[in-house]
Amino acid sequence: MQDSELYEKLLGLKEPWFVEKVSLDLSAACVTVILGHSKGATFPCPVCGQFRPVYDHHKRRWRHLDTCGFTTMLEAEVPRISCREHGVKQVNVPWGEPGSRFMALFEAVALSLLKVASLSDVTRHLRISWDAASGIMERAVRRGLARRDRTPLTRIGIDETSFQKRHEYVTVVFDQERGCVVDVLDRRKKETLKTWLIAQEGVLNKLESDSMDIWDASIGAVRESIRLLARSSLKIARAWRIKEAAGELLRAKNHEEAT
């Protein structure tokens, strides 16, 4: 098996893409895989999906997982097409996300490592910069947000945490049922949390419970937001009205006040 065929199989390339050449630079400990596409191939517009012929090319490089300890790079003249509706657009390639300098498989490995190791350890192990690792995480977050559905929440947790040497605070909303973060709100301001809660009325229509480990002002925001939602059929809203009524009853000093 030739090296070109080997990398085509390893990369999972399909028509119209193929490996043109594989070069090895021993002094730089680097393998470069040069990709090409069939002549006359058409590519879909990244916006509308309409297939159009090649308009021109733009050379790009991507970092791949190492080959036998050698840094492995991919190079390709990425086509641009001229869409009748959306103008000149660079096509999407199957091995990497738009705007990324890394192969999708490389980013997947990096994300797996970031789940169990510190950022500095991962950057050192993969030999990438902090900015590169941060970009990988940001793209993963964007993909996750794009896939996030609007499944109604039944149990949420609200907490606050700090970062950057404890100088910056954020409010974290957690889905206790599915075990995932729903949203991260800027700082720990009362109005920020209140605005988010009210905006999520469609998602919170089946909310049964919430737990909070946050400062008093934020608790006030939750209390006020639930009051605003109290006209709805939320179970938690009905429970809140019962709780408030019970509190007034307990605070009554005599029979007249209780009635």
C-alpha cells in the first residue's frame, strides 16, 4: 500500500478529495499530507447547499494527530464557489470546522483530554498554545449550544463561581435531571438572573424544584421572578403561592389577621 493510499484511508477521504502527495521532513520531524480534489468537481454552497463549480482556491493548513511521533500537517487548496444567491463563499471541508486550524479528530482528542486534565497539561502534551486550546473549547461550546434543545426543565440548580483569581463571577444554571449546564450568566447580578428566568418561561413550564447556593441578592431575583410567573400553571409557582400564604398565616398574631 502506498503512503498516499494509506493516508486516504486513515483520513476517511471520499470523492472528490484525495491525497496528492505525502512528504517527510526529518530535520523538522514533520509529515505533510497534501490533499487535492478531482478536476471539474462541484461543491455545495455552505449557506444554501446549491452545488456550484470552483471559482478559485485558497491554501490552508491543518494540524493532525502525530504520525509515529512526527508532527503531521494537512495542506489543501480549498475551493471557493460563486453562489448565485450568496456570492463567493469558501466551501466547507469534511475534515475540519470552518475557522479552525486543526483536524476534527485532533480537536476531539483535545476535548477528551481537557475533561480529565488541566489546560496547561493538555497544551504541553499536544504541543499547542493556550489560545489554540481555548479556541478548541470555544468551538465545542458553540456546537453544543447549536445542538441544545428546548426540552422543559424539571429540576434546576443555581450556583455562582469565580475565575481569573477570584476577581470575576458568573452564575451557573444546572439541569439536575440530565446532569448538564444549561447556561452561564455574566457575573452574579440580580437583574441578569431575573431576566434569564423570565425569558425561560417556555422551558420552565414543567419546573418542579430548584436548589440555590447563591448570594442573597440573587435569591431575591429568583423570588421576584417566580412571583412574576405565578399566574402560569407552573408547579413551582403554585408551590410558591402556597408557601407565601403559609408564611403569612404563621406571621399572624391573632385570628382576625389570619382570616
